[in-house]
Amino acid sequence: MKILISVFNNLYTDQRVEKVCKTLHKNAYQIELIGNNWGGEPEMSRPYSFSRIDLKSKILRFAYLEFQWKLFFELWKKADKNTILHANDLDALLPNYLVSKIKKIPLVWDSHEIFTEMPSVTNRWVQKVWRFLENSLVRKIEFFMIANDSYADWFVRTYKIKRPIVVRNLPKKTSSPKNLVENSPKVILYQGAINFSRGIDKMIEAMQYIENAEFHIAGRGPFLEEHQELTRKLNLENKVKFLGNLHPDELRTITEKADVGLSIEENKGLSYYYSLPNKISDYIQARVPVVVSKFPEMQKIVEKYHVGEFISSHEPKHLAEKVNLVLANGRNFYLPQLEVAANELCWENEAPKILELYESVAPQHRQFKRSE
């Protein structure tokens, strides 16, 4: 079976899409991944075919429209009766749905978030547009996978649909780092986009109340300059370091050396509130304790595995108190719990769910031996 997997990004850093593609590729499915050049066209190597749609638009809302149009014709050209379509998120769903109906071929939808409840669209006119699309299509999707339990619950409550298959976006299992380093100063790490409502500015302010530590920010985004200016304003250049975008291998090396990892998103929409950010499981695989927001999925991880602390507010002194507590305990204090969590919160435990879903989409493919 051939699977055309499409997503609105340039493919380079989308770890969930890459893991899904590799899982299916290893199980004898013929994969072609289709993205676009929004955000550049970095060189990359994959064991399966991939391509990027050339977008001319310079404004995001127009880029979305252009992508819908061009993706439809790309799928139309490449799909045949032995094809399964796989749409990632709401912004790739419509062209996939139309081609699947016209050509009478199956469609799998993978929702990484609640797109209509993201901070970037909440309380804006575009939210109504995306919500109309979501409302029009969700009940018509037969094969639906989603990134966590809270998202699944929301879709069931909102649209009265059968519960989607939950496939969490967890990293592959790694061995425990050798010779854990005792840092001085301690390293507090945030990895991910420097974007709205990520709590990064609150952590910068909190550094005024944390001694013998540096805050390392690995990533880029639209709020980079604003956060750099805040750092200068508070005279914290010696305690706050901006590392920029890093290759995944380099980022893993840096993560393994951190003393605490942060995922302190603010509640600016249900998509954030119900999220389980990738960075949390990345920290856990690196055996790094965490400080996270008191949101359902994050709180569940901390309470079940005892791998860090959660915050009840973003007030800088409270944030500093929780980070200081984890730093005072030290990594070795959390290491036994981190080992348990790392063995359970890994892609190897999620991949079989994808294969079971695809076996229901294309039962004739069961003759191939699984390789997870």
C-alpha cells in the first residue's frame, strides 16, 4: 500500500510526523511525505520519499489557502486505488478529504492538537473559519488518531464522535546518560518555539530570584527579540542564554546536560491547556527532572511518576520557588523515577497503535511482519 502523508510545515523538525513515517515505512508501507517550503527548505535525508510544495505567499493566512489548493492537485496527481491518505492536523484535512471522497480511497486524520483552540487563532475571526471547517468534517472521518487523552475527550464531548485512537507524541527510548555532570552554575532548560504564552518571559523574570543557575533557551520564534529585550532590561544577560535553533542531535546532547527542564505554557486556549508537549518526554528520556504547568496531561505525568514539580501560577517568585526546589533536590534524587517514566513514556509503546489502526484501514496488509 502507498501512503501519502501531508502536513503544513517544511518537514525538518516535525518529530511526530517523522516517527509515524518511519514506523509505517519499516512495516512495508510505501511512504511519500508532502510538506511545503514555509519557513525554508533545509536539507534533510529520510529513508522514504518526500517533497515540498512551493508556496509563494508571504502572509500566513494566504499561505494556508495556497497550500490547500496546491495540495489538492498534488494528491489528485499521486493517489490511486492502492493509496491511503494521511492528513496531519486541520490545516491539511480539507484537500485530503476531497480527494479521498472523489477517488473513494481511505483517509487517516492525525490531529496533533485542537487547532481551533490554539492561542494564535482564539478570539480572532479566523477561529470561526477553522471551526466551520472542523465542524463540517470531523464527524465524517472514519480513521482518526490524536495526540493525547484530553484532546480525545474534547473531540468526543464537542462532536459526539467515536473516541479517536490516542497515539502520544513520545520520543524513542534511550539509555540513561553516563556520568551525569554536576553543573555549576546549574542549567535550567527550555526547548521549543519562542512563541506566545510559553511562559518564557515569566521564567526570565524568575531568574532574578534564582542563584548559581543559568536559563538556556533552545529555539527561535516570533517573540525572540521581545524576550532578548526583557533580558537586557532586567540586566540578566549573564544568566539567560539564547541558543537558537539546534539540530535534533545537538539538542539531545544539550538536554542531557540540563538540571531541570521547563514546560510552563500559559492557559491561553484549550489546545495549550490540554497539551502534553513533546519537550516533557524529551526531558524524561534524557533523565532530566521537570517543572511544568498544572494542566491535566502534564500534572498527570508529574503525579504518576514523581519526576518534578508543577506550578500553580506564573508569578515569577512562585516559579523560582519550584525551580529552586528541583535544583536543590538534584538530578540523582529523581533518577529512579525518571528511569521508570522513560521506559514507559516512549515511542516503542505508541507505535503498535498506529499499526493496528492501519491494519483496520488496509487489512490485506497484515501479511507483512511488523517491525516496530
